[in-house]
Amino acid sequence: MTTANRPVDEQFYQLLRRLQELDFVLVELNLYLDTHPHDAQAIEQYNQTAQQRWEVAQEFESRYGPLMNFGHSYSDYPWQWKEAPWPWQV
Amino acid sequence: MWIYEKKLQYPVRVSKCDPRMAKFLIEQYGGADGELSAALRYLNQRYTIPDKVVGLLNDIGTEEFAHLEMIATMVYKLTKDATPEQLEEAGLGAHYANHDKALFYNNAAGVPWTAAYIAAKGDPIADLYEDIAAEEKARATYQWLIDMTDDPDLQDSLKFLREREIVHSLRFREAVEILKEEQGRKKFF
């Protein structure tokens, strides 16, 4: 729960970086698994990382507002999604 | 269906206003081997490629849109503080006359993007070889772009994109092997 999007601070960049790191692992494993669908260890790593990713995304959103549109993130009042900063502005 | 996520795939920072470099980077925005071409090429081929590799084309095509957004961010940040005079000096006078500082899907020479950049042969091997070639051409372009700037922040983001081309090329090569294996099997049964 937030009352408004907090301004971008040092922690914004740290959490964003953490999310980008986890998402990098997930994209890499995803593409790898698309051509190696029977690698059970990779699937386990994918699922574990997805869980970690969810937790970091929750923390990010609680501080800086929704990461995703169309019902994939919750919004506080007033509608937070349309608020800056957009990715190319930070 | 696609859902937007309000973040870049990898950070994009620039250490200076540099419209000259922005003009060259546009090659990867609206050029033949750029990210728009890549995204549209793979997502379009999905419909007629064998099921075994649809997922790969779907996912790489989706990642290309994240790369397109990174290139756009670079161009935006490199030009946002430039004066019309600076844009003209950088060879962007004609661009400014038509678009102000708006981005446009054209290549470094100002030629507008065209669907002719995208191949869709319907033959899975032909299409995947096309995709491997596209990734290698994009990798080469990223190397030239890295060589053309002394901005360490910009180089960092460009190196990330260069590495992604290498991984995509590798995955497409594996997709070719998967299809060859399947083709081989069918001959015996």
C-alpha cells in the first residue's frame, strides 16, 4: 500500500537493478528451456527465481507504484499507473 | 496479448548529450537489422513455424521489443538537450525539419523502415537461417556502434545488446538442429 508514488531515490535504482538482474536470469533460462525442455535442474532454477522475482517486484511496487498495467498490478488512489517516471525518464 | 512492464530490460545511461551518436544508433531502431525488424520478423514467423520452435520465436520476438525500447531510450537521452544547431551539426538537420526531436523508424542514413527488411518464406529452415543471419548482422552493427563512441555508459548498454544477439543466434541454431532431428525421424517412420 502506498499513498502516492514516491519520488525516485537511491533505493529506486537499487531495487530496479535487483529486479533487472533476476529478470535477466529468467529470460536466459526461459530461452534456454525453449530449446532444452527436459533440463529439470534449469526448470527448478527458473521456478525458484520466479518466486524471488515476485517478492522483489512486490517490494518495488509497494514503494514506487505499479510495474504492470491491465490488472497485473494493484493501484492505490489516485490511479497510479499513468504517473511518471517512465522507463526512459530515469 | 502483451502486458507492458514499466522498466527497461537493462539500464540505459548516457554521460553526455551526443546527437551525432543518436543518428548512428537509429540504425538499430528503424534499420534493416534493427530491433523493430527483429521483433516483427520473429513474431510474424511464429504462425507457420513448427510447434517445437514456436515458443522460442515468440519469446525472442518479445525480448526484441524490450531492446527496441532501450535503443529508443538511448536516442531520447542523447538528443533531449540538443539545440537545433547541434542537431544540424550532427547531421540531423533534415530530421529536425521533419520530426523535431521525435523518434522515427528510419535507418542511420534517414531511409524509412520498410517491411521489405523482413523475410517470411514459410520454409522453417529458410526462416531460421534468416533469423540467425539477422542476429549476426545486428551483433556486427552493435560492435561498430560500440567502436564509434567513447561514452562508457552508452557502451555498457550496447555491450548488453550485443551479447543478447549472440545468445539469440545460438538459440536459433539449436532450433535448426531440433527441426533437422525431427525431419530425420520422420524419414524412418
